[in-house]
Amino acid sequence: MPAPSGRRARGLGFFALACAIVVAVLSTLVAVRWGPLVRADIDLVRSAHDATAEHNWLENAAKQVTQLGDWMVLDLVAVAAAAAVATRRQWGLALLIVVVRTGELGIVQLMKWAIHRPRPTFPDPLTTAQYYSFPSGHAAGAAAMFGLLAVLVVRQSSGATRYVFWAVMAVVIAAVAASRVLLGVHYPADVSTGVVVGLGWLALCLYAIPSRGR
């Protein structure tokens, strides 16, 4: 995969900066427990949880989709992708894949520790999750890794194929994020911020790391 051109590099840089600003704003609002955001988060996650609890098909679908953002699945994707390009001696690309995944994990864990937002609680939870709620690791990981896969595949494709793949990856990322709210383990602000973290970090890595083969 060639290094980004000047215009593309500037676009990646601006996108990464925009994502950083959005994350900073949302993190501040969550950290200070800003009333309108807290109330909206609570109302939305309760409505989503109740709707999911009333429809078995929706609960089953959410539980299946959410596995795509599980850390073990994403780690497997990262290892497999890095190994595949390493066998072709595309060391820069292998480094990019590893840095995207490990960096995203580190950022998410640091933010969780710094803000320590409790997860939503329900008397009849559909599932449970450990550690703090903000931001969503599933959403961030899905955005970073599936976004990276989309970039890698699209740059090797042409015509309608690239648009179809972009659309599929966008749907997967959105579905993983939505599943966390539907299952009642994250607030909407958690998953929204997670997606922005994942995409912003991906853009920064694409901007900063040369990814030529040999």
C-alpha cells in the first residue's frame, strides 16, 4: 500500500484532528456528568434495552453481532492480517496493523481508567460486562480494525466493488456499536465516542506510518 499523497495525507491529518476534538468534547461532557447528555443517555439505553428484551430475535441478533467487536475476535483479525502481509515482506503494512490495534486498545483503556463511568444497570440485564463504560472498546476496536480492512481492500479494488465493501464495513461498525446499547451494557455516548476514537486513531496511523512493502 503506497504512502498517502500530499492531499490525502492532509485529509487524514485533518480528520484525525477533528476526531480528537470530538473525543475531547464528549469526554469532558461525560466526565463532568453534563445533565442533558446524561439524561439522554439514560433514556435511550433504557428504551433500547426494553425493546430488545421484548423481542427475542433482536436480542439474539445483538448478541451475535456484538461478538464481532469482542477483543479476541479483533486480536485474531489483527494477527491474521499482520501475518498475511508479513509473509509477503510488507513490513510497513504489518507494523501499521499492529500499531492500529495495540494503540486503540491502549487509548481505550486509558480513557476508561481516567473517566471511570459506571455501566448502565438493569434489574433484568440481558448480558453483563466488566470494567468501566466509557468509551466502548467493542465500538472502538470494530471501527479501527474493520476500518483498516476496508482501507486495505478498497485500495486493491476498483469500480463498484470498493463502494460495496466500504458500505459493508460501515454497516458492521454501526451494528457492533448499536448492539452494545441494545444489550444495555453501554450508553450511546460510549459507543459514539468509541467509533470516533477508533476511526481517528486509524487516520492518524495511516498519516504517520509508512506502509510500503519492502
